[in-house]
Amino acid sequence: MLYGFISLRYNKLIGMVLVLFSLTVGGSSSEQSNHLTILIIGDSLVQGFGLAQKDGLVNQLESNLMNKGINVGLVNGGVSGDTTAGGLSRLEWSLTDDIDGVVVALGANDMLRGLPPKHTKNNLSQIIQKLTDRNLPVLLVGIRSIENYGKDYKLEFENIYADLTDEFELILYPDLLSPILDQDNAQLEKYYQADKIHPNVDGVLLIVKGITPVLIELIEVIKSKN
């Protein structure tokens, strides 16, 4: 009798320990189900060119969201030098089953190479259509065009993002670098690396501050679909 009583108490104790262990290590089932994974597909600005991994855009964005209590994992889908054509070609294998939404931040290298805006728009349209077919919410991130190719090119290029946003009913962040470029001209240099193209750590912090509210808007759309 005594042995049976001790055995019963022991089994209950083990059961309680296992329950506590599963809650502290694995998290509650609701916490796990609320975790979101977002792919950010882009070029060197997303990849974090010239920066330590922790200082890159994706890592700083994720840290900022986690600090706000938002349970999200951001996947760095940035490839240095990538164009919209490159992004389209690698999209399928980038879309793992755990992806809940996608940020598309491509086009800067198309613009720097002077590629026809209609080609850029066509590639982005195909990317967005593939994501829409998978029922994945999309945040489209534009980029401001340089004026080297004339005002007509600049206008046509920058209109790509607004046009696609209207066509596919997307969330739009019109210009990834606007938090830097909208600073006083005398201050611009302190936000760029030596190449004067890629943001440094301070520049990334400005971008994170600017884009975070729109990224949260994407997260809310994802949650509404789940």
C-alpha cells in the first residue's frame, strides 16, 4: 500500500515537471501559433551589404518588432546586385511553407542600370501575382529614381510601385531610402558607408524607424487572414 501511494505521488510529480518543462521550453501553444514568418526579398539594401549581420536591415527590423512585443521572424531574402528579374527567378525556392507574408523590395539595381521601367514593372507584376496566387499578403517597397536618365524615366520608374499597388491592392512603402534622403543635405554623408550608396548602421536605424509602422500594417493583415 505504501509503495503504491509513493508510486502514485511520484508519477504525478513527474507529470507536473513535464508540463512545466513544455511550457518554459516550448512556449504555450497559443504563443507558437501566433508566431509569424515574413520573407523580405530584395537586393544589397536588404542583404545588409558592408554591415555585420546584427546591424543589417532585416536583423534590426526584427529586433525592433520583438522589442514591441510582436512575435515575428524575418527571413533575409536579400541578394547583393539582384534585379527584379533575379528576384523573379529565385522566388519559388525562397517561398518555404512557413512563410506567412512577403516584403518585396526590388528595383534599385534595375534603375541604376537604366533598364526599361516596363521590364521592371513586368517582373514585379509576375512576382506579386505568384504571391497573390499563394494568398500571401504583400508589402511592396519602392525606391526613388536618380535623375541621370531624365525626368521621363524617373517619373515612369517611380510610378511602377503606385500602379502595382492599385492593381493588386497591396500595402505600399514608396521609397525605402526616404528616411535618409529626406534629411538635410549637409547631414546625408553621415548615414552612408564610404561608397555613398549603402546605408551605415545609423542609416539603417533611420530606415527601420520609417518602415516599421508599415510593416506592422502588413503583420495585421496577415493576422486577419489566419
